[in-house]
Amino acid sequence: MTMKPTPIGRDRDHLIDETNRLQRERAELSVTGPTLARLRCDLRYHQAMTQLLVLTDTWDDDARVIVNGRRLMHQFFADHYQHELEQLEEMA
């Protein structure tokens, strides 16, 4: 009997692929990319990581604290980059 991935499993797999792709893109843009492109990529990365951590099952209280802390950190950075992008777009 083969197991089909659950909708959450598919979403999680997609988010893992997306965060890996965005990490590579962030590395490339950090060297040569324009500021707006870097900020947009950073924003998408932190949003994807936040979503991924929401879907992460924790196995005990310690893991829950770690996962929630990381989720909050990525949410903070997503909010930060969103604010920076809005300010730059207003100035343009």
C-alpha cells in the first residue's frame, strides 16, 4: 500500500522547495542584486519560512518553544522587510 501525501504534506513539501530556492536566490542577490529585488526576495523567504513553521508538527514542549520562536523571528523579519519595501516604494 502506497501512502499518498496529505494536503498539509504537499503544502509543506512545496514550502520546503520554495524556501530552498529563495535561499539560493538571496545568496545571488546579496552579491550583485539591486536593493528592491533583494528586499522582495528576503520578504518572500521569511513569509515562506513563517508558513512552513506554522505547518511544523512539534513532538514535545521544548520543540514547540523552538519552533514558535523561529516562527516569530521569521514573522518579525517579514514585517520588517515589508515595511522597508513600502517606504522605498513611497519614495520612488
